[in-house]
Amino acid sequence: MIHQAIRSIDRALMAIAAIGLLAMMVHISLDVLSDLLFNAPIAVTSAYVTQYYMIAVAFLPLAAAEYRGGHIGVDLVVNKLPAAPKRGLNLLTLLVTLGVYLLLTAQAWEQAIKKLGINAFIMEQDTRVSVWPSFFILPLSFAVISLLIAAKFGLCLLGKPEPAPADEVSLDHPSGGKDV
């Protein structure tokens, strides 16, 4: 059940990030076309790209990268350890990582609430663009990865396998996504 919930959240966040990426491409393309055809670029493109699209595209997939094992890891020595010390080190690493992400979540939430309280905005070519909503993307992203790390910690503590994406066939690898 926990594996299915994690998989669903992963897919939802990746879909939202993909939509953000697509929206950014369309917005920038329309801005360039508008500038070339009508000599009138879209006034707020830079603000939306930097304050919304890029933040969503960069931070929403954080949990997906963790879920898929895509974060950088150096396990040259760890792989040579016996099972018990390896498990203990994994638990310690997950605990420290969870602590860091919980601190990031709390700090980002505090910042988002401050920005909401002052109705934060930026001025882009005489146009006021509210930016306070974008500040909630970070605590959301950090909270989701914190939940994933907590789930991985709990499963590791119980000796159960970590959540992992279902095997999907990769077009890049004839062997179905696995290196042969």
C-alpha cells in the first residue's frame, strides 16, 4: 500500500513538473514570436519563467529523483561492507537526510508564510506580478521528499525493501532499462 501511494505521488509531481516545463516552452515561444511578428514581447515572461516555471521544474521532481535512485551517491566502500554495517549506515544516512529535509521544509514554509503575509510581488515592465504562491513550491517539494525518506527509513528499519518504481521498458535500453 505504501509503495502504491509513493508511486502515485511520484507520478503526480512528475506530471505537474512536465506541465510546467511545457508551459514554460510555450510561454517563451509565444514571447519570441510576439516580439518578432508584432515587435511587442509579452511583458511578464521573464517574471513567470524565473518565479514559477523554473522553480516548479527544478524542485517538484526532487522526490522523483530520490525514488528512482537518481541522486548522486558514492558507495565505493559501502558496497564492500557486510550486510549489518551496510544496513546501519543506510539507516544513519536516511536519518540525517530526513533531518536535513525537515529543516529545509520548516525554513521554506516559514519563508512562504512571510511572503504570503506581505503579498510579495515583483514589478516587470510596469506590471505587478504576485510571486508569493511560488514560495509554496519549495516546502511542498521538501515535505514530499521528507515523507519519502521517512518511508524508506521505516521500511529499512523493518527490513523490508525500499519503494522503487515499477519496472518500465526503456526505449534507450533494448534490455528493458537495465544495463547488461
